[in-house]
Amino acid sequence: MIRDRIESRRRARQRERIRAERKRQEHPVGSVGPNGTVLVRPKKKSWLSRIAGQWWERLASAIYNRDFSGQAEQYDAGSGVLDYMLNTAGQGLWGAVFPLLTIIATQLSGAEQAGMFSMAFVTATLLMYVGNYGVRTFQVSDIEETESFGAYMIQRFLTVTLMLVASWVYLRVRGYSGDMLVICEGAIVYRAVDALADVYEGRLQQEDKLYLSGISMGLRSGLAVVVFTLLLFVTRNLRLASLSLAVVAVATLVLVTIPLTLFETDRSRKWDLVEVREIFVDCFPAFAATLLYALVDNLPKYAMEASLPYDDQVYFNAIYFGSNAILMAGGFVYKPQLLRIAELWNDRSRRGRFDLLLVAMLATMAVIAAVMFVFVATIGIPLNGLLYATDFERFRTQSYLMVAAGGLAACIDLLFQVLTVLRHQAVATRIYGIAFLVSVVLSVVFVRTMGFNGAVYAYLVSHLALFGMLVAQYVVIRVGS
């Protein structure tokens, strides 16, 4: 069914191209047009100007006709290589936004202001898990469209609204004011738009146009970095630069992401309230697990905020970014293999190969962590010193510990994906709940007694405990199968 729709759209676009070519042949350059004027070759524009002009004409036409979904599609379904390259580039740029903006804020505003921005962005990213609600994988795997895209949109609008309400409550409870309040508001709106755009980008992936999803994500992220940097360089006002993130995100959502999705995908059937409820119910385990892990990942930072200066947030995040890079790189390795994992598990005669594949992927996570360790030991520490304008040699041991924690984080995410394939995600969610409680105790006690070092130790031990529990759970499931 999906293949038939894609092929039908491809043939329709081909017919449009043939008609356009015939029209050009009827009125070539130098001939007299229908109104008596001589047709001349227009001045050649740059590729960027042509793309922008064509997009604006398409958008203006849709607005004038009040019909976005009825517009003819212009982009073909993605090939495997194109999808992988552009989506990886978009996701990579999205993941680089936080470290890039932190470095820029440190260079242009100083460590204390950058620490405030860093803490605000951490909070906004944590709240984004409420907006996303763990729906993306469920949505893109809904090939038969059991739930309509309209239902996914309504559900996402509700969760993003819940995210903004929770943000308002959090900011009031924390008592933020002045610079910190405005910086938080800019970062939160930016991440709220990320959460809302995700449902449209998920629709593009569902319709076999993942590369367009990567372009949308990359454009939003890239423009945010550029505008933030220029504004902060000119004004040296971090509040204004933070608010610009929200403005850029909203603009790209309205002018690019939403129209692109409506232009390039089939019109959604009418949504039903029951579908919205089903999405909430079916995606709750994934939502709970991802939110709990995000809390485990960030609790040391909140413990630091309560007792340490904001400068330490910058230094902690600087060594944390290496850990996060391992997690992202690991995801690029094993996420394309999830379908193969599921196929191996469903065939009882191939369970041995399933175990070997899992061990091989865990070993790959260890190799990635080892490569990062070498990078940090040789280049990373001096590079951080240059980027953050401080001596990171004093954080050498802590940097090594964070690399180890990053390797554990990659293995944890892999094991959770495997348990989900095995349909034991509910058990995994309970494990995350236990790890959250462990992390609360460790973060508070370690940071109060050991300061900055305590935050690093709490982060590492929490991940080690979570990894051990997930491995034990997998062994129990495997023995019982």
C-alpha cells in the first residue's frame, strides 16, 4: 500500500515535468510570447536563491489557495544512502547545538553567564521529554496508519502544552528572576518547538522521506546557532540571544517544517478522540523510561546548582559532551540494526546468533568509548581548555571517568532498545525508576561532601548501577526463553 502510494506520486511528478518541458519547447528563449513580448533568458541565480525563491512561491500559492495538503509533491522518496546521510547530518547538528552554544556563550559572556545558560538548556531539554512523550518510534513504525496523523498532531499539541505548563510551574517554584528567568524562557520555547516539530518530521519519515526530516532538523538547528552567535557577538546580551532561539525555532516551524510536511505527505484522514487516547496509553511506558533516564542523566547537575557556582556547570558539561558523543555515535551504529535484532529474536532457532549480535554491538560501544578515551587524553583536554578559556588539566581524571560513563550510557540505551524488542519495556521502566532513586541519593550526598568531583562520581556510579540491573534483567529473560 505504501509502495503503491509512493509510485503513484512519482508518476504524477513525472507527468508534471513532461508538461513543463513541453511548455518551454513551445516558447523557447528568443521567441515571441503570447502577449507579444520577446522571451529573454533570465539572469542566472545562485542555487540558494533559486531554492528560496521556489519555496516562497510554493508557500505563497498554498496560502493564497488555502490548501497546503493539496499541493503537488516535488520530492521523491529517499534512498537508503540519502536518508542516512542527511538524517545523520541533521541529527548531528541538532546534537551539537548545546555544546556549540555553551562554548559561544563562554567566549562572549564569561563562565558564569554561560553556566546559567547551560543550566537553562539542561532544564529545557529535560522538559522536552514531556513534549515528545516517547511517540516518535511508535509513530514511524505505524506503517498501516492505525492511528491517523491528525491524532498524532493533536496528541503532540497536548503534550507540548503540558510541557509549557510544567515549565511555568517549575520556573515559579525555583523562583528564577532577571537574567536566569529570561534565558530559561528562551531555551524552553526553543525546545518546545523541537518537540512539536518532531511529530511533523516523524510524518516525513513515515512517508519514506527521512532525508527531508533531517533537512528540517538541520535547518532549525543551524539557523539557531548562527542567529544566537551573531546577536550575542553584537549585543553581548545573553538574554536577547536566548530569546532569539525561540524566535528562530518558531519561524522555521511555521515557514518550513509544517508546510514541507503538508506538501510532501498524503492528507491525513479525520482523527478520532479514541486514537489520541490510544497514543497516550501505548506510548506511556516509553515516555516514563526516557524521562526517568533523562532525570538520572541530569540529577548531578541539579545537585550542583543547589550548592556550587554556575561556573562549575560549564566545566561539568564540557567533559559531559564527550560522554554524550559516545551515546550518539553508538546510536548511529545499533539503531539501524533493530529490525534485524527483532527478526533474529522471533526465530527461536537463531537465538544464538541474537546473543552474538548483542555481544558484538556491546563490544562496538566499548571500542567507541576507547577511541573517545584516546581523543580526550591527547587532544580533548587541551582543546577544551582553548574553547572554554580555562585550564582543563585539573579535570583530567574527571574527564576519563566521564568517558567511562559515556560508554555505559551507550550500552544502557542499547539494552533498553533490546528489551523493548523483546517486549519487556515495562520491566525496564521499573529498573529506570530504581536507578532514579539511587541517583537522587548519590547526587545529593556526593555533591555535598565532595563538590564537583562528587557530581562526576554520582554520574558514573548511577550509570554503573543501571547497566548492571539491565544486564541482570536480560540474563533472566534469556534464560527463561
